[in-house]
Amino acid sequence: MKGIGVFSPSTKSIDASYGIVYTSWNEHIVGSLLENTRKELISLGVSKNNITTVEVPGAFEIPLAAKALASKNIDAIITLGAVIKGDTPHFDFIAASCIQGILNVSLEKEKPIIFGVLTTNTEEQALQRSDKNRDNKGAEFARSAMQMIEMLSGISE
């Protein structure tokens, strides 16, 4: 059994196809997540040709784009965005709708969809989680997608 935090991809996840749905909203945060997600997939052996990216306006639009990708020959999808709490309940509605939509697509299409949408109280918290010189979550999302492909292929064998 592999230890916690240790991941060595096999050809199953290296040869898989990945979709990344990312938002143009909060681009200064999401752009860094996107860069680090792609960089991690490639560093673990995934070909650039096996990575499809789709830009959507905001987090509310992510589930539909994820569903469109899941209907194609994509093995796993990584969703990237940043929803930052404000003074109105907009944050609650958008975050909840995005989460529920992504969950529904994942279960309906039976494909892993990694929830990489930051939901933070402040912009500073989002910047910390997307800082490429700190603990950028993009690499973590990439590894999660690969691990889910490995896990699901192990169940179907």
C-alpha cells in the first residue's frame, strides 16, 4: 500500500486525457492555478496533447462545460476558479450551485471531476492558495485527477 502523500503514476494515468475548465473571472488567481495544474500534469508524464483547456466566464458556468468535456473522450476533468465572499449572499448561491453542478456531472458521467474552485472569505486567502511560490493548489488538483484515474481503473479490473 502506498503511503499518504506518495503518488507514482502508472501508464493508466499518464496516458489518460484531461480536461481543465477554468474561469476568466479572477484571472490573476485562476491563471496561476491553471499554470501549475498543467505544469504538474506534464511533470508527471502527461503529454501536452492529452490536456484540453476550456475557458468559461465564471464559476456558475463550470458544470455545463465540465459536462460537455465529460461527454467527449476525456478521462478526468479539473475545474479551476475562485469565488470570494463579498457583502451579499451571491457567494453562497454561486459556490453551492457550482459544487452541486460539478457533483451531479461527475456522478452522471461516472468520471472524476476535481473541484479546484477556491471558495475563500478574502482575496488574500485565494492569492495564498494560488501563489506559485507557496502552496499552489493547482499541482494538488492535477495529482488528484491522476489518482482518481488510477483508483477507478483498479476497481474496473
